[in-house]
Amino acid sequence: MKSNIKIIVLAVMVQLTIAATAFSYDRIIILYGAVSPIIKELSLSDKVVGVSRSDTVFTQTTKLGSHLRPNVELIIALEPDIIIAGSKRTFNEEMVESVKVKVIYFDPQTLDEVLEKITELGELFRQEERAKELVISCKEKLKGVKPLSKKPEVIYEISAEPLRIAGKKSIVTSIIEAAGGENVITIEKKHVVLSPEVILKAEPDYYFYQTGPMNKNPSPVKERDQFVTLKSEIVNVDQYEFARAGLNVFDAVIKMNRIFGDNPQFRGENNE
Amino acid sequence: MKKSNWFIILFFMTLALIVATVFAVSIGAVKLPLFNMTTVEKNIFFNVRLPRVLLAGLVGAALVMSGALFQYVMKNPLADSFTTGTSASSAMGAVIAIMLGLEKLIPLFALAGGLTGLTAVYKISSVRNRIQPVTMLLAGIVISTFASATISFMKYLSDDAVSSIIFWLMGGFSSASISKVIILAIAIIGSYLSIRSDFLSLDIICFDDMTAEASGVNVARLRRKIFFIASLLTAFSVGYAGIIGFAGLVIPHIIRLLRMVKAAELLPMSLIGGGLFMITNDLIARTILSEGQELPVGILTSFIGGIFFLTLLIKRKKELFYFD
């Protein structure tokens, strides 16, 4: 009798597993813009029914408000099968309960985690092959990183007012490391409100500052009273290229590595 | 209070301010050997730390003096830059600048916002060119609420910039510079000199308006002048350091508890007390966390000031409301 029950339970579990894996997600909502290029590369564009206001890939798709505060009514009205959100902070448990569909979060902090997420998305949407190809192409890009003679020390400014710097948990740190550099700030946070004294004392080789929604029109670093004496190389970059954890990060690595390599101080022996 | 006692307290307060300033410039995220500094350390000292300590002291002085002045004008012990709507309208101006990406112009926008708020409150509360203190307080609360709602709306619209706005609103001195120090010092000195001759009149308007008028004080003119100066000081402070709560409310009351109730005693002491309070708070804000991380100073001032004020309020509530 007992063995019969075991068999039945096992059979039910197998059935449920098969049913779950066989389910196809035909109506996708994306609430974090960095995911959209991946979804496009996975050939799932036609399944995207709604995106956040600032999405730059699916511009013609229904907008569902800001990624920080999406409109739950609009989301429910679109009858999605799955929602891809940035983090639990922006799409919390209560919102998940109210939409009553599967919600997954996309918040990688390193390049490896980005690749893992691509694979996960591929499996979820049964596009394993496309995901595999995408992961391979990303890894191929990284092969373009040229060796440097030594590691440049880097500071990456998230916002000038107030002064916030990328910490260890920021995707930017992973980009810097993959490009051959080293983030001076090792604090275990994504963004750190930091004293300018620390930056002046550290004398980093590079001071990257981003321009984008988080740092609109920042004044040039050396024009700021505190940093007039800073000797670092100053580089202005696009926030969307560097501080968003998506496919863009692999191009950002190459770009940063090229910047380092252009400096004779860091250029490797075979790096011409 | 006896003049000699006042001088003794003034001496010790000034001494405390000097000691706090020396401490503040000696301690920070980076250890600086003050008498044997390298070029980098000199840069840190002269371009970052010294301007920051000076700006903190000046913002503290400006906020506390403006708080004391607002309390005179409103005849209300709870009046300060918050209740008059000046802080919130200055912050609204600053947030507009942040949202438009015009960060260099934050002080200017804050000033414009503060003056707009001031004008609105002034117009609403004026009857036949006379300001009604109670109406002014109510108008201040309305303007403050309106400005706060506008700030919230802009936060809602700003997406990724929202964290910059929130951090900025919490207050801090990380973008201090010598030019800001000079401008604020001029504003404070100018304001102080322009009201020096009105100290006695300020004491007299603590009585009812008829008594003040009978004593030869032009109450309407005085209120207009003081209101403008206090708002100007607040707008500069908010523009340079964000919203820093409680200083303008707590410090004047603490000074009054030391029996300095006359304007000639209270206002100079407010400048010193405000400077001391803010320099100490900023020192804590920039050293309490490890590895050069900073805490927004507005959090600390509200926290420390709130606890301190509450303790005093409970212990000495009868003496505190000297207006009654």
C-alpha cells in the first residue's frame, strides 16, 4: 500500500514538473530596461507586451510607468504570463501578490552573473540555444581585452551632487576588474556616499564620471573646487553603457580596457 | 542677564567654537599630520576640509540666527525656516535645478525658490501692509506643504535621479568651497550688521503690537525687514547644504534657557551656538562611518537636536515658553 502511494506521489510530481517546463510564456512584461536587449537577442521581441517608461529597445510597446513605480493596474490589464523586474525594492511582494503571475528578478552584480542570468532566461523561455550563443558571443567580446603592464586604480562617480561612488557590489566594479583595473573603493555597497578627501588621498589613476539620469550635466571634475588638484585621468562615460547590468557591460569592458591601454603607463608589452 | 555673565558665557562659547573648529579640521576621513603635510594632504586640507568646516559653521550660524529671527517676527516659539515655508520652497527650487541637470545653479534656484515662497507668504499674510503673525504661520505651513508636494511630484518624475534628490535633501557639506564660504560669510555679516540697530525694537515687539507702536517701533517695517533677512539666510543655507532640520528651532531655545532672552544677547550667541552645533554634527556625520563614508548631516541634526530638545522640553517646559 505504502509503495503504491509513493509511486502515485512520484507520478504526480513528474507530471507537474513536465507541465511546468512545458508552459510557454507568451506575454512578457519587462520592468528593467537592461533586460530588453537580452530578450531581443533571444528572439522573444514579439512576446513582449509591456515595458517600463524608459525602455529604449521596445519603444512601440505599451508603457507601464517608471521602473521604480510601475502601474499595477496596467500590468494586470495586459494579462502577462511573466514579469521581469529589476529588484524586490521596485516590485515588492505585495505587487507580486496582486498581479498573480510569475515574477523574476534581474539584478546581476558581476559579469558572470549577467551570463548566468542570460542562461536562466534562455532556459525559462526555451531558447537555450540562442542563450548559449549569446553567452559565447559575450565571452568572445571579453577575449578582446588586452593585457596591461599594471593595474590602473579607478574611481567611478555615480553622481556628483551628492558625491556617490561605485562600491564593490556595483556592476561597475566587475567591469573595471575585467578591463584590467581595480576599483579603489572596496566598501560592500553598490553606491557609497563618500568624502572627497578619500579620493584625493587615494590619487586614483582614473576618475570615471558618468552622465545620465543619475548624474545629469555633471560639471567637469577638474572644474570642481575640491578636485582642481586631482591628477587622475578624467573620463566621462554614458551611464547606460557602464552602470546598467545588461549586455552593454561587455562592450563597456572593452571600451575601458582600450582607455587603459592607450595610456603608455599601463600599456602591456603586446598591446599595440 | 548681567552683562558680565553674558561675556563669560560668550567667552566660553567662543572658546568651545574654536576648539570644535580645531578638532573638525584635524579629524576626517583621511588622517592629516597638520604640521607636516605632503602636497596631496595640503590639497585635502585647503580644498576640502577647511572649506567644509567653515561652511558647516556658517550654515549653522545662518540657520540658527534665521530661526531666532523668525521666532521674533512670528511671536511664536515654534517658528523657524520650516514653519515659515522658506526651507521647503528653497528646497523646491534646488530640486528643480537637480531635475533639470543644472547642479551648478542649485544655490541660485534655492534662493529663487526661497524668495518666491517668502513673497507668497508675505502677500498672503499682509493686511493693509501689516503682517499678521498667525496668518503668516498658517500661510507658511500651506506654502511648505505645497512645496513638499511639488518636491514629491518631481521625485516621482525623476526616475533614476530620485536617489540624488533624496540624498541632497538630507543635507550635507560635501560640495563646500571657499567661494561659498565667502558668499555666505558676507550674507551673515551683512544681515547681522543691518539688524544690529533693531535689537531693542525686536525685544519690544515681543509685547503686543500696540505697546510696540506706542514705544515708537514701526512694527510693520521691522517685521518685513526681519522676515526678508531670515528668509535670505535660510535660502542661502538650503542652497549650499540642503535641508538641515532642527538647528533653527533648538539652539535659540537652548540659549534662552541660559537666560539670554534679549536680542542683543540672543542673536550674537545664536551665531556662535549655531556654528558650534553644526560643526560638531558635521564632524560626527563624516567620521561615524568607516572608510570615508558619510552620513547626511540633516539626519544627525534632527536626531540629536530632537532628543536634546525633547529632554529640555520635558524638564523645563515652564521656562521655555517665555513668550507666554
